[in-house]
Amino acid sequence: MIKIQDNQQYYNQAFNELVIGSRLISGAEFEQCEFSACDFDSTTFAHCKFINCHFNHCNFSLAKVDYSQFLEVSFIECKMIGINWTKANWPKFTVNPELSFIRCIINDSSFFGLTLHGLILEECKVHDVDFRGATLPTHA
């Protein structure tokens, strides 16, 4: 089983049933990685990068995303309660970060003031989520 370590780069890796807990992961970069049934409950991702990654059936409840980047990332059937997405690093030069949530629970989270033209929310539970001042996609 692959273990996630600080300041490491992971390319095209599959992570299955990892249980990280309330650990700090700093400076790790993930590109084209697949995460399945992983438990990141209360994990802090600091200065990490996720590029073209897919998360399936993962638990992100109370995770912190401090200064981390999410580009072309999808979350499918994930539990993502209490995440402050405003703490992530949203580069100004990226027009469309393409963040998608499919059949996820994203309650008690904040997207306050973010520009997320590529945000996709499909069949999600979205209670007490702060989208005030956010720029979101418009659909005809």
C-alpha cells in the first residue's frame, strides 16, 4: 500500500482505503491520481496540489485545505462536511478550476467569495453552505 508523505510527488497512483486521520500532509503533489474509500477525516492538506484527481467514496469531514490547489478534481459519493474551501489556493490565472461534486454531502462548508465557473454540483446534499459573493456557473 502506498503511503502519503510530505513534499512527495505522486503521478498516476491509486490510493485505496487509506486512513490518514487528523494528520498534517504538507507540500505533496498528486497528478492523475485515484483515491477510493479513503478516510481523510480531520486531515490537514497544507500547500498540496491535486491535478486531474478523482476521489470516490472518501470521507473528508472537517478536513482542512490550507493553501492547497484543486485543478480538474472530481469527488464522487464523498462525505465532505465542514470544509472551508476559501482557505485553498485558487490561482488568479486559472480561469476554470473544474471542481465537481457528484452525489456528495458537502454540508456546513464555505465557498464564500470564490470564483468557480467550472463548479459542478450533481445530486448533492448542500445544507448550510456559504456561497455568498461566489461567482458560480450559469446554466441556460
